[in-house]
Amino acid sequence: MTDHESLQAHLLEHAPRLSEKQTRLLNFILDNLSYVAFASAGEVGRKAGVSAATVVRLCQALGYKGYADFQKHVRETFPSYTAAIERVETIEVADAASLVERVFSLNVHNLSETAQRISQEELEAVVEAIYKARSILVYGAGLSASLSLFLAQSLKILGFPAHTLLSGGLDVALEGAFLDSVDLVIGISFWRYVKDTAQLLRRAKQVGASTIAITDSPVSPIARLADHKFIVITESVSHSISLTAAMSVLDLLIAALLYRDAKRCTEALRRVNSSYEESGSLIMNYSR
Amino acid sequence: MTDHESLQAHLLEHAPRLSEKQTRLLNFILDNLSYVAFASAGEVGRKAGVSAATVVRLCQALGYKGYADFQKHVRETFPSYTAAIERVETIEVADAASLVERVFSLNVHNLSETAQRISQEELEAVVEAIYKARSILVYGAGLSASLSLFLAQSLKILGFPAHTLLSGGLDVALEGAFLDSVDLVIGISFWRYVKDTAQLLRRAKQVGASTIAITDSPVSPIARLADHKFIVITESVSHSISLTAAMSVLDLLIAALLYRDAKRCTEALRRVNSSYEESGSLIMNYSR
Amino acid sequence: MTDHESLQAHLLEHAPRLSEKQTRLLNFILDNLSYVAFASAGEVGRKAGVSAATVVRLCQALGYKGYADFQKHVRETFPSYTAAIERVETIEVADAASLVERVFSLNVHNLSETAQRISQEELEAVVEAIYKARSILVYGAGLSASLSLFLAQSLKILGFPAHTLLSGGLDVALEGAFLDSVDLVIGISFWRYVKDTAQLLRRAKQVGASTIAITDSPVSPIARLADHKFIVITESVSHSISLTAAMSVLDLLIAALLYRDAKRCTEALRRVNSSYEESGSLIMNYSR
Amino acid sequence: MTDHESLQAHLLEHAPRLSEKQTRLLNFILDNLSYVAFASAGEVGRKAGVSAATVVRLCQALGYKGYADFQKHVRETFPSYTAAIERVETIEVADAASLVERVFSLNVHNLSETAQRISQEELEAVVEAIYKARSILVYGAGLSASLSLFLAQSLKILGFPAHTLLSGGLDVALEGAFLDSVDLVIGISFWRYVKDTAQLLRRAKQVGASTIAITDSPVSPIARLADHKFIVITESVSHSISLTAAMSVLDLLIAALLYRDAKRCTEALRRVNSSYEESGSLIMNYSR
């Protein structure tokens, strides 16, 4: 369980004893943890439409001494990149053999933890959303751009009207300008979350487009913006994250899309195959 | 074991009984299986500098009736994309739950098979080659472009002078024009192999640059062009291949690079971190 | 007038005196100049479905001594890159001041020559094709990729469903696989023509999609594959070509699209503007 | 002369009569016009390290009634995108023929105005900076990405160690992290200026790298961050800007680089040519 989730679970234990107004405020706070981590009680109150005093009283009702005490706890739930870097410096240097073992067994763990978190209903809902979208935009920034490229290409090969963007900023805003309710946006974002991805999903929601998130926590900035989500475990022996389990989720999604309407998909595969062979780009241009 | 490898093993059983000239011819054939699959005995002979009759006699010495019989066997060792598509059409449609199980357990299998094929010496040699390269070009086409993007970005974050190319054809040729012996090219290519990747590695070898292949068979077109290689198992429940184990190989490589000189790498990570924070691109711009 | 065009004009002078069969053969030759430049009379005949003797007799009817003499003329009409490089080596080194003068006055010449070749009907036809396309793929390889990127982005900003591809080979083939008759492909290619662009336009024509070429000669490989075309003069003081006049053609096209339905376009511009301002990517996020 | 330049000229007329402190404040204001356009006198003072009263007195010394009056003038010097869109809506729809004439003659005007602003010394300094850089990063966002792609590719073809980035945000920050004093950054940015480009040039200056700007005004956000600059006139008959004259500036730069050391450059051109021919990507793979 990530720190964010345990914080959420901890706070929700108090929910039954809260007033309706306090419950609304708590939900606002859970939706804006990264804001709360640095805002004053007054600022949080202003955004939520309540007084600073109401914010402080909620903190006390949740078992904290006051707002500062509460905020300290919120901050501690955020993973720290600096801490990750420091951890690397103090680690005992492994020999190559044990490194293979450690990396691959951690990734087996990532796969099995991720598999357990996949809900059958969610998978089916994602498959339906992809089948019915007029156009599909897949977006991930930084390291997630690799997954976004893989997924968009795989969708295209199966005949779905997908595309991706490898640039950010202005180009994301340009795509966002023409999204509408028949479109689907698939956002991919892991800790350390990139603003562009969240901004694109927010825009998609505003115009009524469908949204899917592939992310690492149910309380990640993009998870809260998505109609459907896949939660991926990304533990790594190094400073960074592992995208191995995320790649397996993409394998699953592609297989589920394929078997949902194998006839339609294999027809697309045949078209792609014949176009590839004509292009002369492949080394082995033949079949048995 | 892939069909290519079993063919190779089968043919090499006969090696002790062959003449020196036949052994050279057999090596030529093993190096050019995709050519042999479609060339006549005379064409193979001409390329190898022997007569058609010599080619035929070798086939007989290897236990085949003649060249046609041998060639048929060679062709059968190539995976067939059309067959893969046909397999999909006849498969029993799985329910979503069993699909999760099937995809993830096949990927666990891919991971453990891949881990077993990683040689410690090869990993160390790759790490050294990356540390000493003046510049590193990572290239993969089609679906492999995603891995190439991930690896190039991860290397940059660790401070290595890496870049990738997302385009092919002319741009690959342009990069190839200025490669020299202090450079390193990492090629990523899986069945159905793309010509551009092999062409780039061939060029790299010509000019004396170092070469690394991430591929799916020791007899793949790029494996034979590489100084060092990682062999990845890519089995999939669908028409396509799984890149899950390949992603785990990249995790391993990044970790091995990091621990080889943690001080140098963490200094790079700190520079990147501070530049990211200044840029304001991340949602959480702070550390505990 | 380029060498290709003067050759074409020269050959067509003889057309009235040719038999129907000879006229068909001449058209085949004009369509395949780059093949003819290196094929034998027999090879040309086989491709065209006539005898070698028929090819030779046509050459004589066109005023040449025979096929070799004709082929020599064809070859001479192709610009030579090696010659361009050699020219650079022998040029007198200009002082910087005269270089500014030479480059800019040559580009003024490129603009005025290009403007004269723009047909009003062709411009209107291109505007209509863009307005009615279901989707628009803009493609150029090598240096033309820059124009392709500019045009695709400009079309998007005006609300047209355009996209481009910055990669070649396999990715072009993948786009080609799903083209159909309601799509439009805009190919941009100048001497030294890239195969991928021609292949994509050929595929587009096969499936009945609309095609537009931005190129440097009415007999360039892509001009012959296009429903409509803009011919751009690209003369340069260096080894390469100038894309200055091509950029002005794109300015013209954008203006013509805008004024064709200013209401629809300004609505798109307002959506883009508001999305840009929300994104915070621009330095000046305001209007007077 | 753009509005910014005339404002600058106007304000500098008063410079001789200002105290040293006021001169420093005026320079701060000229460097931060887009900030001043929206900040209060107090905010400007705080940033500049003086009191609000000092800001107001400077405004009066410059001939304005007070800060509000001065700020109004500053705001008026910024071009307005909304105004540009409105202009389009009211324009008389031109027939296609006159549009060709208008677009091309405006671009001839853009070329000649741009040529006049090119300083011979600046051109030579840019050529030297490119020749001596260890590595060259060319960057432009939005529509300027097209010019950046063209320039980076042209530099590579001439054998210079150039690259570009087509993505923004995080990837720009990653490049920025490892810049150092032997590197060169060429930023391309026109009104409406993109933050990423300015951020990258700022970073380059911080670490002592060389910087070149291709932009539309000597007071544009990136002009002030550049060691050397080319000012391009970008007037357009539509809502957008024309990059035609910018393309001509790139032609000039390429020619100047080529003639600075034709021997070195033609050797690079020959290597590229031979690599292109080997790649089989070009339609005409031969020379006369």
C-alpha cells in the first residue's frame, strides 16, 4: 500500500463521525493533497469555500493537533526523489549475478501485485470505451512516453483510430482544443507526475470525453480524472521506477481488445501485414 | 528454444564430421539463413564462393535428401505472421478473468526464461561499453521504438551521452554517416525484424563502433552484428509479441549502470532533478 | 524550366507523328524516367509490354541515333548531387555581405517564379479537397519533414483533422494500411526524392484517396501521383535546395483556407487560443 | 519598427537625464516588459529592489502622468492575438488570384526587410560559434519546431554535431541539465513566445554556453538571452505569422557555414551522400 493510500484509509476511518460539511471538506482535501501539502489553512479554506477555522477544526476531528500537524503528515506521504537518490548512494554494491536475480524477482512481484489489482469490470469497460471511441489520444510524458508510443502503435495495428503525441506543452494544448465527447483520452503517468498529462485529462473531462488512466495509485493526480483506471506496481531496485508491469498491462489490454472481436481485428492485421510487405521495410517478407 | 536455435543445434551436431571447406560453408549458411530460405543452391554457392554441387553435397552430409529438402526445413524455422493471425481466429474466446491470469503468468514465464539467458559477463561488458562510449545511439523501429525511447531517456537521466531516433530511412542513414570507432550503437529488434536496425548496426561495425543488440534469438539478423547481446523471450497470447521481459532487461541494465559508479550517477540525477524542479513541469515539485 | 520539363517538352513535340502504340510507349517512358535512365531497351520493352526493337524504333522516331543516345539524354536531365558538391568546392568564397545579397535575391527570384506557376484553379481545388477530407495526412521525409510539420500544425490550428508522421518506413506503411477514399494525403518531396513519400501517395491513389503534391517539377515522382500539385522553385547558392518559396506556398494555402470560411476558422482559432492560455505555455498570456 | 522597439527607443531618449539608480530601474523594466505589463508599481519595485515611490517617480521622469499611464503604454506595445483573430473576421474576402499576389509580395517585403537587418558581424560571429561548439542544440516550439527541425538536419548534413528536440517540458529540462560552457543553444521563437524556449536559453546562459536567437524583435524574450541574434520579419496576411523570411535566414546561415570551410563541409556531404545511397531510401540513387 502506498503512503497516499494509507493516509486516505486512515482519514476515511473518521468519516462516519464527521458532519456533512466536514465530509465535503475532507473530500476536497483528498482530491487536492498536493495543494494541501503547501497551502495554509486559510488558502485551503478559500478554495473549498469554508473558513480557516473550519479547516483547523476538521484537522482536530481527524485526530491531529492542528493544521500544521496534519500538513506535516500529508507531506510525509509523498515519495521523495531526493530520498530515492540518497538511498542509491548508501546501497551495498551488488555483484552482477545477484542484480539479475534481484531485478527480475522484483519484477515478478510487480507483475503479481499488479495482476491482483486488475478488476475484470474495469478491463471490460476499458475495452468497450476503446471500441466505441471516434478517436483515441494516448499520452504520457517523460519515461511514460515510451508506453504511450507502444500502446498507440499497437492500437493502430489492430485498426483503432489511435494516435499519440511525443511533444508536450503547446502541442498538448492544441490537441485539447478540439477534443469532444466522442473521443477517448488514455493518460499514462507515474510518480513523479507530469503536469501536461493531468491537464489533458482535465480538459477531456470538461468536454465530456471518456478518460482512462494507467497510473500507480488510486489517488494519483490522473487517477482522479479518469473514468476507468489500471493501477500498476512500479517498484524498482534503482532510483527510478520499473515499467515492466505496465508493459504487461498493455499486453493484457491488447489481448482483450483482440479477443473481443477477433474477426474485425484480424482483418486489420491482414491489411497492416500486406502494407508492411509492400513497403519492403521488413527483413523477412514472407510467410511459410 | 526457438526454431532457429534448434535448427542451428541440429546442424552443428554434424560439424565434427565435415571437411574444413564444408564447415566454412555451414557457417556461411547459419549466418545467412534468411537468404538461404529463398536462394537457389547455385546462388548460395556463388555468394559463398563454392559450386552448387558443393552446396548440395553439404546438405546430404547434414542428413537431407538434397538442397530443396534442406531449404524446406530452413523455411519452417521462421515464424510466420500469417500463421499467427490465423491462430488468433481459431482461439477460444477467453473470459476476462482467465485472460488476466494467462497474460500475466506468460509474462512471468518470459521474465524467468529471459533471466536465465543473461550472462553475467555479457552484462558487465555492456556496462563497460556504455561507460566508455563517446556517444550512444539507441535505435529500434516499429514497436521497438518504445523501448529505444525509454532506454535513451534513462541513459540521459544518468548522465550518459545517449540519443535515439524516432524516424527511420534517411535519418538513420544520416546518423550512420558520422559514426566512428568511439561510438556505441544499441539496436533493439524483435521478429518481424526491420531492415533499418540491421543496416545501422552493419554500418556501426564497418566503422569499428561498438554494437549491442537487444533481440529475441542468437541468430536474429541483429544478434549476428553485435559485440554483445541480450536475448529476450517475447511470447504472447495474442498475434503480437510481448515486450514485458525486454522492459525488465532495461531495468537491469539501468540498475547495473547505476551501481557501477553510484557517485557519478547520483550527481547526474541531482542535476536532472534540479533542472526538472526549475522547469515547473512536474506536479510535485518538492522533496520531504 | 528544369531539365526534366525541357526533355518532356522536347519529346512531346514529336507526339503528333507517333503511332498510337508509340504514344503509349512514350507515356510509359515519361512516367518512368528514373527507370529508363538505367534499364536496357529490352528491360524497358518488357515492362511496357513491347519488344526491344519497338523501343529502339521509338528512339529513332524521336530523333535519336538509338536507345543508347536517347538514354544518355535522359540521364543528363537528372540533377547530380555529386556535381552539386563539386560546384561548392570550386566556388569563389564570397564575403559575408555579398552572401546576404545573393541568398536573399535568389530567394526573391524563387518566390516570383513560384508565384507565376500557381494556378488559381489548382489552389481552389486544393482548398476544397482539404475542406471535405475526413482526415488529412501530411508527409515529407528528410528536409521536407520540416514543411510537413509546419503545415500539419497550421491545419490543426485552423480546426482541420490533420496529422503528420515524423518517422518513415514501417510507420508510413502502417498509416497506408488504413487510408480510404474519404482521406487526403499531402506529400511534400523535392529532389533528391525519398521513396517513402512516393509509396504513400501511390497507396493513397490505389484506395481512391485524394492526393496533393508539393514538389519541384511537374514530372517529379510524386507530381505524377497527385490529383493537384504546387510546383515550387528551390534554387540555392549552396549544395542543397532552398525551401523558402515552399514556405510561402504554405502561407498562401493557409490564407486561402482561412478566407474560404473565415467564420469556421476563427471559431477554431478562438478554441486554440483559449486552450493555449489555459496551458500556461506561452510567455504572454493576454490580449490588450 | 515593432511597437516594442519604438517604446524602447522612446524611453531611452530620457536616459541621459536619469540618475544612476533610475537608469538601473529603467533597464530592469526594459528587461521585464511582459512582467511590468501586469504588475503593480509595488511589485515591480520589490523585484527591482526599490520602493514603489521610486517606480512612480521614474514614470514621471519619463514623461508619464504616473505608473498606470506608463503601464497602459507598455501593454499597448504587445501584439494581441485576439485582435489578430478579429481582423480576419472583418477582412474583405479576396479572390484567389489577388491572394497569391498579396501573400507573395508581402513575403518579398519580409525578405528584403529581414535582409536589411542582418549584420555582417553577427553572421560571422554565429558561424564561428557553430564551428567551435562541442555540441549544438537547436530548439523551437509550436510552429517554430519546423524551422528547428530543418536547421538541425541541415547542420548534421554538413557534419556539425547538432540535434533538436521535438518535445517540450520535461525533455527540455533534461537537455538543460547537462549543458555546459562548450555547448551552443540556438533558440527559435516568434510572437507568441513559448516559455520552454526562453527557459532553455536562460539555462544555457547560466552555465556559460553560447546562445543564438532567431526571433522577431530585439526585445523579444529570447533576444535578450542570446549572445547573437537574427531578427526576422514575419508579417502575414492571415491570423498567423509567416516563416518565409526565417527560412531564408536559415538558407543564408547554411551557405555561410559551407563557404567558411568548403573542404571540411564537402567531405561531410560526401559521407552523407554515400550513406544515403547505401540506404536505398532515395528514388534516384545515382549521379551523372
